[in-house]
Amino acid sequence: MIEEEIVHWWKDEKGENHRNALRIESEEPQLINGFPRDGLITIRIMNSSSAQAIKLSPDEALKVSTQLLTVAKELLNHKRDLWKRFEE
């Protein structure tokens, strides 16, 4: 199931449009031979000419999401500090 897709359009030096997309997909947990198995999270990166994907366990996905959250917060805080200096 597609959970989210972030699309980014950009132009190259020639003015031609290109599309990049980051897609998050999920697969439900299931019973296999009577044993519960984790679901999977697939991170798919697509551009005008190719696509790559990585499948993560829920634990791996949580680790990646925690790191992304930490880095994003740090970058936003740094930007706020720059704005404060700019406004002084």
C-alpha cells in the first residue's frame, strides 16, 4: 500500500523538466507457517530515468525516522538562529 509520495520537479541547465519522487510503501504483518512475521516498509526513490528501493523492517524504519527527525529539528533550529541574527 502506498502511504505517501513526495514529488519534486526541477529544471536542468537546458530548461528541461525532471521529476524526482520519494515513495513510502507498507506491507502488512502476516502469519507464515503459523508464525507472525513483521510487516515491511519500502522506501522507493524514483527519477526520470531510474528507480531504487530499500525494504526496511519496522525497527529499521523507526531508527531511520528518528534520525531524520533529529536532523530536521537541528536544521530548523539553525535556520531560526540565522533569522534571529539577521533581524538584529
